[in-house]
Amino acid sequence: MPQKRVSALANAINAAHLVVGRDEVITDITDDYRLVQPGSLYAALPGEHVDGHTFIDDAIRAGARGILCSRPPAQLPGGVAVFQSSKPRFALSELADVFFDKPSDNLEVVGVTGTDGKTSTVSFIHQLLQAVGMSSAFLSTAAMSVGDTEHANVHHQSTPEAPALQRALNNMVAEGNSFAILESTSHGLSAKTCRLAHVRYRAAVLTNLTHEHLEFHGTYENYRDEKANLFRALDTGRYGDTAHFLVAMDSASLRPPEPTAANPAPETRSPDIREVRSSGERFGVVNLDSPEAAFFASVTNRPVFGYGVGATRGAVWATDIRPDATGTRFSLGFGTSVAQARLSIPGVFNIENALAAVLAVTLLTDQDPIDLAPILPNLRPVRGRMNAIASEPFAVIVDYAHTPGSFRRVLPYFREHTRGRLIVVFGSAGERDREKRPLQGRIAGQLADLIILADEDPRGESRTEILDQIAAGCPGLEDGKELRKIPDRREAIVTALSLARPGDTVLLLGKGHETSIIGPNGPVAWDEELVVREELARLGIESERN
């Protein structure tokens, strides 16, 4: 673990920070007072529900030797340094970067953003890099790896706060990793949180963009604009240095999106892949099937490359798509070259994620897309993403899909590949985007034969009201027959499995890899895959081993 004196931290960050107290040695940085140990610097951040300033005394009693705050306490014991900032989240990002020795300077960092497909794309990039002999690490919603060790993401955020993020990057450097693949969420890229503000990116990848997280961003335009910070970062290396970000951080509300006419759309540019690869230049990758591809390409002056499915356009593309129950065969194209490829993961949308990974790895290494085609069948799915738990007498699938966009991708695929009825179990998160709930209901109502609505993470909201709001989107389904509301998720799963007949598909959406269901009293342990296997066993049905 690094150690820094207060003076070293003070000299390295913005001079506007006021520092008082002795020149103590700081041994760690955290924004969680419960993790403070002797020598820690505690960041007292204002939160949505709790103000971190409330816990300054607790942090000092636990041994904190530094406090970052926007307003200092009236009294401090001797030996405690105070870093005061009107922008404490930005200051925390800056402090964490310096404290952990600016780890992203020593890594090729690839950021992956979008509404759906981020976690799978992060995993695919990581797996491909490893397959061609590169030392890669990653951090995603589902998991993280450092060195050669992979484990569940223990943080309750896809993009953790700056100290945890920079600590992870520092560990990657210490373990000899060369690449870091980061799931870069709209929350993490926001000027409101600054979690990723001081990460230096080599590459930015956009999967797609649809309706999500409006409870945080306010409008779709703001949501899109904050995600675009990842591509703005390509010009300076880190998005915390961009004028756009600094203006947004100073504004009471987010700055409106910039005009999109500065640069041509990615399919009309002609950057040279080999030139970018050899020069080490920063670059972007976008999904040409996303209507927002041109916007993301327009906010950076760096080369942006596109990929597409179903037509021969972009730097890499997939055509002649032949899905089946266990995967998809397709033709992988690059320039005038074409190779036959296969994914052993169901879902045509996973071809998009694989193309994004292939294009990113092509630009990062000396491999061409055609060279990577033989590796694609070996790509493993992420836990909780399109995991087949049973196939006979009916299929049971666990997936994390929880947005309208992901519903539009997942449900049509299983509708097409289900001989019998499509039974879908899902809910919607409490204290999160309410506008998406009836949209989820409408999409499911159009494609499923039976919908069972259940808890996802109700948090402090009424669980029945959440399910009622989803049900409002599918008024054509009769309550108690084609539509059932069973808040208890295990009971909902038991009902779905007991109603399934040979040839049906039971699709369990929204929880995926997650390890808890968050209710009004906090998280309760939950393992969707384990619960499904237990209930199948009670029915005398053997589940598959992934």
C-alpha cells in the first residue's frame, strides 16, 4: 500500500485546497468512515441520503489523520490535516490518483460505456487480450480481476468511488498487468461523482444507448452527454481535464450537449487501423447500429472506428447470421477479408459485443480481426448473462437484462427460439428510473405468453406499487392469468417453473449475477442461479452445469 505525506498530497493537487495541521503520513484514502484505520484520510462526501460530514468524528476516533471536506468541523484534535474543497468529489478523485501513484499512466486503459452489453464487452475484450498473450485485468459490474486472479465485484457500484477504483488500478500495475478494461458507467463519468475523472484512457468503446438512469441524469440528453465524457477524454487522456467537464461541474445543472457537426460520422471517416495501432494513438470504437454513434464520434478529434451487424459497413462487420439454440454462426468481415466465425453464447446481440471486442483488440495489438475468428468460440459468457440453467423438458435462462433496450434485444431472440410458451419473470429497481417501468411491461407484454412480476431491488419504495407501474404498460393481459404479481422472488420463480411445460422457455431477468435483493431494511442475500437449481431439483429436473 502506498504512503504519502500530507505535504506531498497538498502539493500535487489543486492549489485552491486549504491544508492545515501537521505533515502526517497518510496510509490510505476512503470515503467510508467504517473502513477508516489509523493513518487514513477520510473523505466526507455529501450523499443522496447521508452527508459524510456527519461521520467525521467517528473517522477521527478510528485514527484518521486527514479529512477531506467542503466544510471543516468546528474542532479537530492535533495532528489531523484538513483538505477543504468546494468540489470534494473532484478533489477526492485527484487525491486518490496521486496517492496511488497515478496508476493509469502505467496501463493501457480501455473504457466501455453504453446502456446494455457493457459487462459482456469488457469480458470479451479481456478474454481476447489474454488469448493473444497479453496481460489484462478488468473491472465490471459482475466481477474484477487483478493479476491472474478473478473474483466477484465486491463493490455495490459498477464504477466504484475514486479511492477503490484507483486502488484497483494500482494493484493491477503491481501485479504486472498491461491492460485494464473498465466498465465506465454514466454515473462514474458524471461531473456529479467524478469517480473516473482522473483515469487516463487509451480507448473508448460505445455499445449502444437507450433509456436508463433518468432518476440520476434528469433527461436522456444529459444521460447521453455524461456518457460522452468517455470519448471527450480521448482528446486529453482523462475527462477531468476537459473544458466541457469543468463547465458541467461548475454548473447547477448539466451543460446542454454540444453540437454534433464538428466531426463527420464514423462510417464516413477513413482512419487507418494499422497507423493507429503502431502509433499508440488514443481511439474510439462505436456501434454503427446505434443512432447515437455519430454524436459520440463528434465529441472527440481522435480517430473513431465503427462496427456493424447485418451489413458490410464499418471497420469490422458481421453478416450471414445463423443463430441456433446454443450460439450463433456468422461471417466476420474486415476490409476484403472474410472468415467464418461462431459464438458459443446465444443471442444475436452478443455478436455486437464480440465485434466491439474484436475491433478494440485489433487496434490495441498486432492481431487482425480475421486472426481472432478462431478464438471467438472459446469466449465464455459472464455469470448471470444468458446463463442456461436447464434445457429439458423446458429451458431456463438467467440474464441480467433490466432496461427497455436489453428487453428489446433479449425477448425477441427467445420468442423466435421457443417452441412453446415464453414465460418471463422480472421486476424493476426501486428508487431508480420510474419511467422505464411501463416500457418494460409493454415490451414483455408484446412478446411473452406469461409474465410474472417480482421484486428486483425495491429498496424503500412500495414493492406492490413498482409492480403495478410495470403492469400499467401491458393493459391487454389479464391479471391473474397472463400477468401475475408475486413480489417474493423465490415464490415467483417457483410459480414460473411449476407452470412451465415441455418446449417452454422460462426467462429470469434483472438479477443475473447480483448477490442480494435490496429491500427497505437493506440487502438480503440472493443467488438467482442457486435458487433456480434448488427449485428445479425439487421438481426432479436436472440442471445443466456451466
